[in-house]
Amino acid sequence: MISPLTSPPTRSAFELVDAGDIRRDLASRREIKYALPQMDVGKLRRLLEVNCRRLIHNDRISVVRSIYFDDARLSACRANLDGVGIRRKLRLRWYDSLQPEHDFFFEIKWRDNRVTGKHRLQLRSAEPLAQLSYTQIRRNLEAAVPAHLVGDLLKYNDPIVIVQYNREHFATDDGLRLTLDYDLTFYDQLGRQMISTSFPKPLQGLVVLEGKTPLGREAELRRWLHPFAPRVGRCSKYVNGCCQIGLISEND
């Protein structure tokens, strides 16, 4: 366990590049998830390309990697499993490189019953993030993030798992967003001193389709997925990661 720090440094090696104030769509929204075991990604991609328009961020396919943090009791993981209505989840995210470099995102994802939102900060490190220990990362985060988010850093103190997947982005003409995620892989971080991408544990066959909508427009997703009519379900990549690395069982 990384011990919480009671006196963070006055200066940080992390620069706050963007506090996320412009992304109003992240402040409060609904996320509709479809977990699709053994789904043909090509067929689903073609449907989305016909019904929606593709969004490209750097490349047609983004590789997303996130380090999830929790406490020793896996409280955030178990809150998801238990269906706790009000909960939070903390992660560091970067894109398109196996190890994080200078630019990354700090995110606290929250849920208030059916409504979700996300605090998303873009940060830049003076050194490549992969060269820092987890203790150094935590010290610099505590000094760099706004004061009202530091409490979550102190609560969710342990690096647990890296979640990796391929993501494709789509949007509808009237402003709804969809993401197509597949090729999930996990890397155990429990007890690691530094970020480790050794010993990958893939999860074969699972495809996750997510619709991200403003409040009150959830039902509109169906017409953009027609004629495909998947069943809405729960699917946490973090929980899947804890299961794959053996911290919880599928029956928990």
C-alpha cells in the first residue's frame, strides 16, 4: 500500500494543462452500456459507420490505457458490484503508447444513481510518467490537482490494475456519442512500485458498446442502432480487470 501523504509539496512536476471546463458533456450525462460477448466487431463497426459519423482522435482506432486506483478493501470495485447508487472511481489515462509519456489525464468518474459525470484534468509531466514511482506520481498529483479533488486521491490510494482496449468513436447528427471498445487486456499493478505493463492478461471476445447521451435522450440511441437491438446491461472494465487478475471472482 502507498501511504497517504499528509503534507504534499508546494510545487509539482505536473503541469495542469486543461481543467476540463470546456467539456460540458462530461459534467452530467447518461451512459448506456451494451456488453456483447463474442460479437463480430466488423459487423458492428459497419452498422455504426452507416448510421453515424466516425470521429477520429489522432487515428481511427485509439488504444486507451488507464490505471485504476482503489483502497486496500477494493471499495470502489465492490461499490460497483453491489450497485451502490452514489460512488466514485479514480484513474490515470493515456492514449496510443504502451507506457505513459509526458501527457496524460487524471479522471474521477462519479455516479449519482442513474446520472454519471467525470472530472477530467489534462496534465503534463516534466519527466515521462513511466519513469516515476507510484509514490512520486501521487505526490505530484496532490500538488497539481484542485484542492476539492485531493480527498479522493487520499481515499483511493493503491494502484490496482491497468485496463487497455481499442476504442473507436462515433457520433450522431443530433449530438449523441457512441464508443466501440474491444480487445480488452489487463496488467496487475498491486504491490508494484512503478507502472508495469508486464504479464498481460487478455479478456477474449468481449465487445462493449457505450452510448453517451444528455439527460432525457437515452431512448434516442435505439434508432441509431437499428436494426441491431442489444440489451442494456452493466459492464465495468475496472471490475473485469479485478476479476482477470484474480482479486475478485466472477461470483462476487
